[in-house]
Amino acid sequence: MKLDDRDREILHILQRDGRASAREIAERLGCPQTTIYSRIKRLEEQGIIKGYKAILDAEKLGRPTTAFILASFTYRTPGISETLDQREIAREIARFPEVQEVHIITGDWDILIKVKARDVAEIGRFVVDKLRMVKGIEKTLTCMVFDTAKETLDIPL
């Protein structure tokens, strides 16, 4: 999809302030409001803008503990003749409420999972009682986050 400079300016503003109205964006960019509105609609229809949501402060909501979990996957489990589907396992992991991200990756590990929880014990319960119970998960390595220097959803334009 081809984006021009005006589209990038609109996206930049919306990344910083998803509540900005077409009128506000038009005023900032010196364009007609109808032009901005139609460009935003086109960007939404093309799937470049996937949605709008509030970004919440996990710490203030009682979930200050972050962990990244590496998981190893096996394509066959004993006693089951069919091979397991790594994408389906990733989708199953993504359904757990404490999971923020799930990525299928390359290297020695197969899946990378980002989890937010109340404390280290809750992360431990998630790994032992939920993640390791998913068929196909062979082993895990949990990396606890001590401090976060940057965490963003922004995409450079």
C-alpha cells in the first residue's frame, strides 16, 4: 500500500493521540476536514489503522510484573499420531488473559510470549499451571523484566 507524506502525517498524529478528531488533525495540517476524514477512512478500510484503544498503565492496575517466556514446541506428542500445528498452539496461548503478545520465532526457541501479572508468583503459576499444560509445549525459559526503558506500539513512519 502506497502512503504519501500526508497519510504519514495523519498516522503520526493518530499514533500520538488516537482521540484526535478529523477537525483537529485538519487544523494542525492546514487541510480541509473532509479530506482528512476520507483519508482516515481509507487507511481504516485498507487495514493500516487496525483500531483505536486506550493504553492502560499496568502498574496502576495491579499488574506491574512483566515476563518474557521462551517456549519450545514439539510437533508430535506420545500416543498421538497427528502432528501438532505450531500456529494453533500459539493461538491457544494467546487466549490466556495474562498474555499480551505471542510470537513464533526462529532460533533455539519456537515461541516468545509476553505476560503481565501481579507478581513473580503469578507468573510462576501461569507457566506451571497453564502454559506447560498446553499440548506441544516441551520446555520453557522465563525472563523476568527488572525495568522497562521503552515500551510502545508506535511504528516509525
